[in-house]
Amino acid sequence: MDDDDRPRERVMARGGDHVSDRDLVAVILGTGSRGRSAEVLADDMLRAAGGLIPLSRASPRELVGVSGIGEARALRVAAAFHLGRRACERSRASEVALMSPADVWNRLRARVVGLTQEVFYVIAIDARNVVLEEVEVARGTLTSVDVHPRDVFRPLVRMAAAGAVVAHNHPSGDPTPSIEDVELTRRLREAGHLLGIPIVDHIVVADRGHISLAEWMGTSF
């Protein structure tokens, strides 16, 4: 074991819950670069991103912009955060039933807080409304996200879902559906009817609350 590895080995021996964000990022980075330690690089990354949550959302391309961070390290950090999110999602998905629009909001709101772009999700459910899997199918801009029905239904067909709930966020904090949101909901429901995979609801998620398109359009959850 290299001498540089021993301090980080002692850090992890204390348990992840008792380790600083900087030290955990340093462990992922592994080694320093250009005469700077992994801890200094971790500090630089956290500072450049604006904190841990923005860092967890940063793409590898954005991370490469930090001095001393090459493509390999950027991919390593992004992969670590993605793996953590995947583990959390699969843990939450285990025998979790969606019984109301609020359940969808509670599931997604922590994930979209602070995002500056709209993200579209499809949540596959079985005949009991139990979540099978959750998939991010598109990312857009501050005010819109382009979604094609084939991107929504492809994972649903693969999972043999009985139905689905779709959702997207409004970075503005206002969950009021737009005309485009209503039109997209109609298109997805028509496609779901043809495929035998009904879209049960479309939830707009925002910092200040949520709105069910099913209720907005006069249908039930």
C-alpha cells in the first residue's frame, strides 16, 4: 500500500457517516495531481460546484473544468454519485406503492431540489400500484423538456409494467402545468391506451408543491 493511501484508509475505518464531504470525495479521487493532494483537489471540486448537492449533479464534462481533474477522475466521481443514487432508488422502489400524487412528490422532490433544468421521469408500476422501477428519460432546459412517447414506453414494455406514472419538475418552483404539459399528457395517454399500458397520472413536481395533471384535467388518480 502506498503512503498516500494510509490516511484515507484510516478515514474510511472511522465509518462513512463520520467522514467529511471533502474526505469522501478525496477517497474517490484516489491520488493528487500537479503537486496537490487529493484533499485539496476535493476542496476545489466542491468549491467549484457550489457544494455537495450540485457536485452530485455535475456531468463529467463539467468536472473536467476543475484544475487537476482529468477525464478519468471526472468519470470516477460522476459514477460514484450515480451509483449512490441508483442504490437509493432501488431501495425506495422495493414494495413501495403509489396511492396518491403526494406519494410521487415525496419520492422525487429531494432529487429535483436545486436543479436548473427540467427532468422527465417515468415510474413503472404493477397492478397493485407498487413501483417496479423509476427511469429518467429526458433532460431539458430551465423551462422545457422534450419527451417522445417511445422514450417513455420503451422501458415500460421491457419491464412488462401494468401501468405508469410520469413526472417532471419545474425549476421555477411553480407547479402550475403549462399548455405543453397538458398536451404531452394527452399524447402519452393515447399511446398508453394503444399499448395497453395506461398512464395513470402525470405529476408536476416543484419546490413549492405539486399538481396532478389527472386532477387538473378532470380525471382521477
